[in-house]
Amino acid sequence: MRKKYLKSKNVCKVTFVLPKEAVKGAQTVHLVGDFNNWDMQATPMKKMKDGSFQIALELESGKSYQFRYLIDGKIWENDWEADQYVSSPYGGVENSVVQC
């Protein structure tokens, strides 16, 4: 995960990256979190030539956002480089957190 703070507006451009080792040959990966109301279809990630998936979003600075990756519509994965992890309200799992 890479962050870049934009001086022209109060946003943090975050590039979310799920490495090929995490996707294990997946066909689709969606980024699901606070920023898209946990909509499992709203934010598809792009498959890169190296087999990883990535997407860049502009998020409001000064906030933290919970998220997870949904692989092939059935497997949930956390970000290996998240700023922190918090317990999910669904029990037994954690959500990744990005601080902007």
C-alpha cells in the first residue's frame, strides 16, 4: 500500500496492492470497505502483468478507513501492509485499516 498526500486538496491518494502470492491465480479482486459502504462489487481492482491486483483511490485526509479484499467473490484477505488491524463486528476476523 502506497500513500501520497495531495497539496492541492485535502486528500490522500492511496494505491492498494494485493501481491500475486495472496491472490493465488484469482480472476477477480474487489476492494471493500468504509469508503464504498462495504459494497462487494463497487471497487474492482485491476490485474497487473506481474499477477498482482491494484487500485488507487483518493480518500479524505485525517481519517482512518477499514477495508478488506474479496478474492473471486468468496475469499476475504487483509492487506499485508495495513497501518493496523481492528476486530470486525462479525466476530473471529479482523479488518485492515489505512490511516490517511
